[in-house]
Amino acid sequence: MSELVLLAPLSGWSAPLEEVPDPVFSGRMLGDGVAIDPLGETLCAPCAGQIVTLPETRHAVTLRTDQGVDVLMHVGVDTVALGGEGFRAHVTAGQRVLAGEALLSFDLDLLARRAPSLLTPVLVISPGEAHLVQRTVGHAVQLGEVLMQWAVEPGTPASPPSEDGQQMLARTVRVALEQGIHARPAAQMAAGLKGLRAQVHVRFAGRLADARSATALMTLGVRRDAEVHIQARGPDAHDALEALAALLSRHAPSVAARAAPVPAQGLVIPVAPAAGAVLRGVVASRGFAVGPAARLEQRDIDVVEAGSGIARETAELRRAREEVRAGLERSLGAATGAAAEILAAHLALLEDPQLERLALEHIGQGKSAAFAWRAAIGVSIEALRALEDARMAERVDDLIDVQRQVLLALAGESLARGEPLPPGSILIAEELLPSQLVGLEAGTLGGICLAAGGATSHVSILAAAAGIPALVALGPPVRAIAPGTALVLDAETGQLQVDPGEQSLAGARRQLERAAERRERERAAAQRECRMADGTRIEVLANLGSLADAELAVRNGAEGCGLLRTEFLFLDRLEAPTEAEQRAVYQRIAAALGGRPLTIRTLDIGGDKPIPYLPLPAEENPALGLRGIRTSLWREDLLDAQLRAVLAVEPIGQCRLLLPMITDLAEVRAVRARVDEACRRIGRHVPIELGVMVETPACALLADALAGEVDFFSIGTNDLTQYTLAMDRGHPQLAARLDALHPAVLRLIGRTAEAARAAGRRTAVCGGLASDPAAAAVLIGLGVHELSCVPSLIPRLKTSIGQLTLAQCDELARAALALDSAEAVRALCEAAGEIAPEPARGRLSATRDGIAP
Ligand code: PEP
Ligand code: MG
């Protein structure tokens, strides 16, 4: 241990950090130290060292001591907003300074008028390496007086300054994440940096957050389109910066429908709704349910403040976190899609180094493990709430959830608590935490009604993924509904009928039974091959993203897989899957399909699908840059391994290869050469069917030329629409206009199908339009004979197709092609669809294939 003495960098009044009106400082999110209310106007070095950061706004400076510890001095609160006005720097980044040397000067009067507070935190921001021994607070201090003493562990500096000053790499990135930096992207950022050694920070609005700390990142309150400054220092700083930039500039569309988030209700004493009352809420997960009300009893967890010894409490906390970690990992192993992302975010919060540090500090001060954990997370919860951003406030649930899980583990209780709910009951609660929903026997739940909550909350996403109808934001009266009260939950129109009377109940039950019978009939009929009313054969396949999808698809009558998005194997990990790993997964999916065709698309990354371990060059416009087949041809090593893995799947002949983002023949020929080489390497003599995704107008317009080179076409309407209409597929303002039924897109589909037919090739559609029940007739009329859709839609789609004739479809397609807008085509298709009984209704789907029932 060596000693680090920090002198007062300013004259003034020393105060505890709790007094700084900024939760990031008062909550010690960046580190521990002292705040000074300044009387002087020159900030001086508290010790000797090297200047490592000095932003253009000159309102803060970080000094690295010779022991490798970083000391941050931040003049006033929110002073970044002054844009440098009133500040003058006397040093530059990289410069060595002596203790007491002037670093920067500021105009105290101007700051007093323009900044919310002058309190100047002086913090050690690498507390893992240093322990605070003593500090002066609540006193007048003179410049140069001893302010703090720290004990620094030997040999711990993560990145000692090198001869050249070990330049910090930095860049500014515009955040494209739709909901800003919230729990899931924060967790992904921490995960993406796991194998790297660089120190990485994100700076926003004058605050600095460790990019490995999900809580610190969330409390920055970064929204979509904000510009953040990311900086990295260390041996692999460049890779870290690239990985982080890729994640931040990734446009990750939300996985649930949007609705205005609703703040939690206060302490209103609710009045029970009268019999026959109808409450209105926000649809969080579509569906219909009839059943008795049931409550989830939530007990407060008692927390004792005083601990029984540092060693014992530390061990207790470790045990409880381990227990929760094991539970989360178990659930994660069985989860897919959005549910998996949410569980991964909880895991990252549980492992957040900052939360752990804070908790251990509390234990060090004699508190119990439960008190310490609750207090540590409490700081972040308050900080998030203070942001007054409703979407961020929704993410508080995740913190409360992780807080509660550990407190339960500390209290020796399991998550599955209380009596199980009666099957088919409709759960009533103020709010529900994701872990509570996971802990319930979700399969037996009829529906969910929450007084508070928002449609984008994680519990709503989980409910939608599990197919449980749910309404949120029903208001306080819902809490007063007595258990056992008969309820009719219509999570299509957003209504909850309370005790509606025998007649209405019977009607609702009949409706539910009819819907269930119809689904059953459709599911049973879906096991047969799909034929139109006139006998024309149409193949209905499934889009898959995992083994679980394949199993569901087969149960629902899929005639094979028209698109396996192999990205799922490559995302959320630190290095590419090996050839053997890939082969094993493809083989399991092929087996689950029981011999039905399996169309495997080569890796489609880049654009809106970056992966951290494959940093692509920074691109002005990634959607028009290195993506799809372009990335594969740029990284032939990845392509070759993937091709060999696919070619080895048995039985030979079950798999087809599909190439994304093709624009010309040269790309197809280049891949074909790699396929031939891979066949030679593994000794395969049987050719594999090779198809291209028609996702660019260029590909559709060259379909006649391409038809000579490929075995089939599969139209990716998501990208084809984006590139034809020149509208970003993830743009929220353009979402309503981004309709694949646009006549320009339909003409390209028609042209492709025509070219394919002339050359005796098949045309499939695997984009979102194939999962739009209104579009099936027009697609068939345009010459498409294979539709690949979300697994849950298959029974419904097969039933609808069975009621159509080719002549009707041809006529509809001709009429659609003559129209001049997507609205007109949609109206035409929907009017035609009304002839068919019970048009499909949507259930929210967390897939890229749009709405599926
Ligand atoms: C498409 O673009 O329509 C498609 C199926 O590919 P993805 O959605 O995976 O980009
Ligand atoms: Mg695509």
C-alpha cells in the first residue's frame, strides 16, 4: 500500500458529496471524495501527475497520479452547458504537472449566476485501486491544505502512463438506440467490452460513466440522437472504441408496441369498481381472456440495518448474488428473444461492478448485506427517477427487480412465493416485476391487469412473448377488485369488464371457446400441405432464429424453414462461433425440422445488425455500406467456416443456402466459387441449392440475369421496401409509410417472379409481408408460390390460403399494380380479405417479421 495525499485544489468550504445536487456525484457513481464550495477562482493540481482529460468546455479536469490513480475535479454542476464560457485552461491534456500548479481558472460570478451549484467535486475515480483513509469535510479549507488521504494498492494501476503519455482515444457518436441507453443496451455494452482490457468511459452532459457499469450508463440519461463522447485508454483501446461505437450507433427497434408510458399511481385509496363497470387501459400484449381475478400478494422484505461483521456480511452478499445469478442463468438458458435480452440485462445489473463497490462500502461501514445492497441500488433508482424521463423511469423496474431478488435470497426465500394462482385467473396488481412473471406458472395465467406500468416495460414485453393478454395503466380502481371477481379482459380494445353479469360472461366464454376451437382446427388442419381452394399448391414455411422456433414451427404445421437468420449465433458474444459449433446448431435445427427443407441464410450483419467482435469501419450510412454478403466477402474466413458448417449438415440435400443483400452476378459467382472450394475441402460431391434474397431494387431488376445463376429467389420485403422507398426501416416517423404493399415494391416483386417463372425457378417471400395476412392473396397473384412467415401465423395463413383461388389472386394483383399508393393497395387487400371469415387479428410479436397473430 502506498499513500496518496490530495491537497485542496481550491480555497473554500469542504462539504460531503451528498450535498452536490447531482445524483451522479452525490451517489458516488463516479467515485468517492469531497466537494468544495469555492471561494477562489483558480483550480490547482491536488498532487503531481499527468493531465489525462481536459474537455473543450474546460469545466473539468482529470489528473493521473504517479501511482496510476485518476483524480477528477469538476467545477460546479452542469457547467458543461456553458460551453467553455467563463473558463480558461492553463494546461493541456498529456502535460505533467506538480502539486499546486494552476490547472484552470474560472469566472466565479458568472458561474454563480449561470450554474445550478458551484460545489466542485474532487473525486478519485478508480476506487477499485484506492481506499479512502481520511477526508476533511464541513470545514473552511485553504488552497494547498491536506484534503484527503488515500491508500493505494501496489501494482494496481490499470494503465500506467507510457512514455508518450498513453494517448486516450476518443470519438463522438450519435446514439441511434431507439430508447437511448437503457438497461438492455447498457448490459450489451458491458458484455461487448468483457474480453477487452482498455478503460472505457462514456461522457455525456459533463458526466462520465464507466462503460462496463450498466447503472452508471443508465444514469447518464442518454436518449436517442444524443451525441456522446466515448473514450478509451489501454492496450486494446481502439477495438474497445470501435465495439462501443458500433453498439451505440445500432438502431435497435423496440420489441413491443409503443404507448405513452404511464407514471405509477400515488397513494390513492381506490374505490372498487361497481359490477358491470368497464375499465380502460393500455394494451401491452394482445389477446382475450375470461377468468376470476387473482392477486399476487407482495410482502415487504424486512431489512436490518446493522451488520454482524464485515467478513460475514460480505460472504452473505456473495452467496445471495451467486444464488440469484444461478437462477437467472437457468432462466436465460431456456429463454429466447426479448425474454433472453431482459434476463441478460438483469444479469448485467447483478454483476455491475459499481453496485458491488457501493454495497461493499456500506458493509465496510458496519451495515448488513441486505441494507448495503438495498442502499447501493437505491442510489441508482433515485438517479434514474430524477431524470424525469418516463422511459428511463420505466427501467427503474429492472433495478427494483434485481434489488428484490437479492434481498429475497438474503432472507432465504425463493422467488416462487405464496400459493399458486388458480389456473386461468387474471392477475391483478399495481405493478409486476419481470422476475415475478417469470416465477409464476405463466402457462396457467389467463391474463394480466396492472394499475400502473407502461406498454414498453419489460414485463409487458415478457407477457407478449409468452402470449399472455395484458392491459397496463388501468388506474387505481383495478387494485380494489376483490379476488375471485369475474373479469372479461379484452386486450385488443383495451377494456376490462368487471363482474359483467352471467349473460355477458357466457357470451365472452363462448367467444373465447370459439376462438380456441378455431385455433385448434386451424392447427390440426395445418399439419396438411397447403393448397388453395382450386388445388394450387402453395408452400408455407417458417422464418426461424433459434432451435426453439424450429420446434414451435413444426408443431404449427410449417412445411420447412424459408429463412434461418444465422445472426442469432453470432450476436451477443465475444468471438465468432466456431465451424463445429455452427454445424452442431444447424444440425439440431435440421433434425427438429424432421427432413423438411432448411434454408440457411449466410451471416447478415452490418447496417442495423453490428457485432462487437467484428468492428466494421465507421460508416456514414451503414445501411448502404458493408452489410450482408458484402461483409461475408470482405471476411472470407467467416464465410468459408459458415459454408463448410452448412454443407456438412445431414441428410445432404435438406439444406439450401440463401445469400443476403445481393446486387449483382459477380457476388453470386464469388460465393459459388467459395461453395465449390468448401465442398472440395469437406469432400462433398452433391451440389447445394443456392438462392438469393431479393432485397435491393438492383437484384429485382436483374432477376432475369440472375435466374441463370441461382436455384431460387426469396424476397426480403423488409429491406426491399426500405431501399425502394428510400425510408429507413427503423425510422419511427416513417413507420406508417413504410408499407411493403406500396405498388413500386409490388412491381419489383412481380418482375422478379416473372423472371423466375420464365427460367423455371421458384420465388418465395420471407420478408415481413409474408407474415401480413392481408398480403397473401396479392403475393400469390404476383407469382409467389412459397411464403415464409413467423411460426405462430402458419395455421391462420394456411387456412386463409385454402379459401382463395388463383383466379381471384391474379385479379387482385392486377388491380393492385394499377393503383398509385400503398394506402390504396392495403384498402383493396383488406376489402378482399373481409370476404374470408374472421380476418386475422394481430398479437404483438418481438420478431423482425412484424405483427403476427
Ligand atoms: C428482409 O429484409 O425482408 C429480410 C427477411 O431480412 P432481415 O429482416 O433479416 O433483414
Ligand atoms: Mg433483410
